[in-house]
Amino acid sequence: MASPTTPPVSCRPSTARGRPLLLLRLPANGPAAAAAAALELLPTRRRREALRAAHVRRIEAAAWLGTRRASRREDAAARCAAAGEVVGSAAGVGGRSAGMEVAVAAAAVVAMGTGNRVLYKLALVPLRDYPFFLAQFATFGYVLILSPLARRRPLIDRRCFRFALLSRCLIESNNGAGLLEALAAASGMAAGAVLSGASIPILSQTYLVWQLLLSAIFLKRRYRINEITGCFLVTIGVIITVASGSSAGASLKGTGILWPLLMIISFFLQAADTVLKEIIFLNAAKKLKGGSVDLFVVNSYGSAYQALFMCLLLPFLSKLWGVPFHQLPTYIRDGTACFLNMGSLSSGCEGAPLLPLLFVLVNMGFNISLLHLLKISSAVVSSLASTFSVPLSIYAFTLPLPYIGVASTLPPGFVAGAAVLTAGLLLYSFPQAQRNPGNPSAAEIPS
């Protein structure tokens, strides 16, 4: 029992001014041992209350730390989105409007698309016996080239991608895009092995129709009369250009309904893939608060998943190209020798490896330019720009190209078809009169 003149021992600091505090020497183990020793001095009930209070404080501290970490991630995503907006506004200071940017991107798609079609024909000259090797070389070449480029993108793009887009949503979206591309390639190869070359460009015009329907269903877009009429005229123009002077109609009748229907399904899958990528860009803009995802990141992920599903479909695809699966290693070895233009199989492989490499590079540039146009406009605009390269490539084959031999002649309806196609493009891009922004019925998603 303490004497009346001696204050009781307390762990709380004294509030009396001038009164000396009780100093306890800490054990050698540090503050943790001191806290444990202090708890041993308390009664059992107060000891349990102190332990419970300390546990609650630790939970609150962990929750506060997690909130701070989440807020830091959101702040980083907001900063990189703001930086992207600043870069975009700085790029627009030069006076180039959004319409001019779309026009320049569309012109790049047309040029790249024309070069892609011409170089594909040239690349098949040395690899005429190995078209399946060329297709697989292009698919896996994209992954080997685009993946390092995506890793070397600027810091803003990588931070935006890391903080806001490396999520299950983006991975599943690219997973679906890769699956659609692989299925489209498989069905297109199966139908293309039976259909004639003149009928495929005609059936490819269903691609634009599928994009209009899918954009209206999944993106809730409403198209004006001039846009629908313009797309219809573009389709008619391509059909006139390709079908004039050829036996496309007779070849379609001779193959039955199955293979043309399978080719139409292939173009439906391609249109669905394009609309899905547009959805990826729209979701990225929402997650990044106005920012945008890098094209190389989306393209590299899509190419990786496409290569994965192509590997899974390899037994089926090799059979479509007339290569038994057990002979596939020998086929790839011989195709590699022809591609390198080396060994005893190099006869007839003149132009390799330059022409196949040029095709892969131009095809990659075409895909990136098409994805860029899709990012800044819509799936339908990118499809129209790609369609315009069809008559240009037909005209390019009338020029004296190397390794082709005798140049082809223009079909009789080339000028008429090109005129109808150009009229459709002009009608689609015809400017619309400004509507009253206060009228809710005039609210329309631009296409």
C-alpha cells in the first residue's frame, strides 16, 4: 500500500505541471518487449481490452494504407490521362482539326491497304507452294515484333496501361478478339480453298453490312440516310469493279451454298472483331478519364491471342491447306528453306526473303493504321477506307510489277465501278446540318 505522500504508479503521463514523470527503462528487446511487459502489469480484463483496441487500430491502419494505395493508383491513372490530354491538345495546336486527322488516317489506310494486297500477291510468287507457311510466318512474326515495341512505348502509355488497363476486362476482350480472328482465318481459309478468286471480293462486301448491323446493336449507333446509302453505293461499286468481265456469278453458282455461306460467316467474325476492338478503345477512354490506350499494346495482345488460337487450330488449318498434320514439320522445314532462298529447294524461290518480309512489314503497318483509324473514328469508317483499296489494287496489277510477268488489263466496268464507289464515299461523308443541342430527339452517336 503506497503512502499518502507517494503518487500511485501509472502508465499515463502526468498532467501536473512541474511534477516529474515516471521513467521506465526499456528492455533490451526494444519497444515490442516493453509493450508486452506493460500489458503483463494490467489486470486480465484490462489486458484483453488493450489487446482488442490494439487489434482495431491495426485494422484501421491497414484499411487507411489500402485506401492510400488505391488513391495513389487512381491518381497515377488520372495523371497519365491528363498527360495524354495535354499531349493530344499540344498535337492539335498545329491547326489540324479532328476531321483532317481522320482524313489523313483514312488516306494512310487506303495506301497501306493497296500495298498490302499487292505485296501479298508478290510474296506468293516465291512461296507459291507454301502459302500456309506464309500465313503462319506473318501471324507469329507480329508477336515477335509487336511485343518488344509495346514494352518500349513511352512512360505515359505504359503507366496508363499498367494502372488502368491491365485488368480482367482488357485481357478478356483481347482474348475474344484473338479467338474471333483465328476463327475468321480458319473459316476464310476453308472457303477460299474452294471459291474462285473473283467471287471472294464480292462476298467480302458483306463485311460492311455486318459492321453496320453490329455497330447499331452493340454500340447503339443510329446512321443517317446518306450514310446507309453511301455504304450501299460503295458495295455496289466494288461488285461492279470486280465482277465485270469475270465469271464470278457462274463460279458462285457452281460451288453451291455452303462455301459462300462459310465465307460470309468469316467476314461476320472479322466485323465482330473490329467492333470489339472499338469497344476496347471506348472502355479505355472511360477508365483513363479521357485518356487512350496505346495502339501497340492492343495490337500486341490481340496478335498474341490470335497466335495462341492459331496453334490450337493448327491440325484443322493444315488440313485445309492440303498439308497432313503428320507432314507439317517437313512442310515448315521446306518452307523455311524456300523463304531463306537457300539449299536445294531454292529453285523457283526468287524474290525471297525480300518480298515476304516486305509483305509482313506492310501488313503490320496496315493493321496499325487501320486500328488507329478505328480509334479516332469508327468501325464503319475504317471499313470504307479499307474497301477503297480494292479498285486501287486492281489498277496496280495493270502496272509492270516485278516477278508478276504480264500485267493484267482493267476490267470493262472498272471506271463505272470506281465512280460509283467514290460517289458512295462522298455521300457517306456529306456534312450534316447542325441540330439544336437542346432537342433531345436529335441526340445521336456520331458514326
